[in-house]
Amino acid sequence: MKVIAIDPAGCGCTECITGQYVPLDRASRKQVLKMLRGKLRNNTGESFTITSEYSGRSWTFPDR
């Protein structure tokens, strides 16, 4: 089954058991990256921010 969302860490809901969702603590780096890009739903209840520095400048990209 294709993962469509990331749930809170430690979640054991039916969707996590069947593989439709994955708990945050069991998600792969690739799955987390997909969530940050908006390709997977963020059901974690958490807000994520990515910050990058380049030539002394910094940009912040909030979670969608």
C-alpha cells in the first residue's frame, strides 16, 4: 500500500498498521522529505521549518 501521510510518533492507528500512514518515528528520510515538500500529508500535529544559509544570508521555508 502507498503511504499518503505521516502521523505522530508512536501512532498505532489502523492506517499506520495497514501501511497507508507511517508514524513520524518510523518514517524514512525520503518520506519526511516528501512531507516537507507537500507530497505526503502532515498528520503529526507538528510544524516544521527548514532554514538554509548561503553567503551569509538565511532563508526560512515554513511547512505548507
